[in-house]
Amino acid sequence: MENHEYQAPGPNDARSTCPGINVLANHGYLPRNGKDITPHQFIEAIYNGYNLTKVVGFILAHVGFYLVGKTWEGKVSLEDFSNSHDIVEHPMSLIRPDIGVGEGGKDYRKISPELLDSLFSEKNENDKLTRMSFAKQHIKRRDESLRDNPSFHGLSFFRKIQIFG
């Protein structure tokens, strides 16, 4: 049986701006170093880590490799997905700093404690995060990004689906 306990990435490990992909590496479904990943490894990780069908894994892996300019026979690093501005990586996150914005040197790949606190401030009267909590945080972050990020031009319908599933 494989060990799928959480393990934080090391200083030389590659990570994406996509938390869903990072979870697969942090739990060992993908190589923990986040490097030299084959399409087959993505398919198996999606199947075993998220209990999605291998057909869905095939589609996601194929599209992901294509979007970052890799062939089906190639390998990717999770960082490749971060360097694909407005393709896999998108310019606004609910709890991460915008890519391309100084923001005091904050790393867009890491959760911002301030933005996390902002999200938690939107809990309902039962101290729970709801769809409305996420919608309010989305509006706040959109307004901040429009104000502070010159490369941000709002989110297309496709990006909204990508962010909210």
C-alpha cells in the first residue's frame, strides 16, 4: 500500500498555482518533487487521488499537456502549469496573491494569510463557509485585481467555470 500522507513540498520541489494539482503531489499520487511527470502518471493520480474515471484523467492530462505546449510523449513539471499565464494559471485567486503584481514580494504560489483571513471573515452566522462566502470573496478579489493588477481584465465565462468548477 502506498503512503498518501500529506508531505509539504521541499525547497527544490516544483508546484503549480493550481491547488488541485499540488494536492496530488503533496499526497504522493504524483511524484512528490513535482517534476518529470508523464501523462500516464497524471491519469493514475486523477483516478486514484480524486476517484475520477480514467477517461476523465485522460482528457484532463491530454488537455493539460497540450495547453503547456508538451507532447503526449513528453514530461511536465508542475511549474509548467504556473508559467502558462491565462491558460492553466489564471490571474486571480481567492486566497493567493495575483501573479505579476508586486504585492510586497509575495509568492503567488503560496496561500496569503491575509487573503485567507479575508475569506474566513465571510463565514455565515453558523460560523460556516458557504457558496455566498466564496461569492463575496470572489467579488472582493475581482475588485482588488481590477484595481491593482494591470494585466487583469476580468474573468471570462470559461475562467469562472475553471475557478468554481
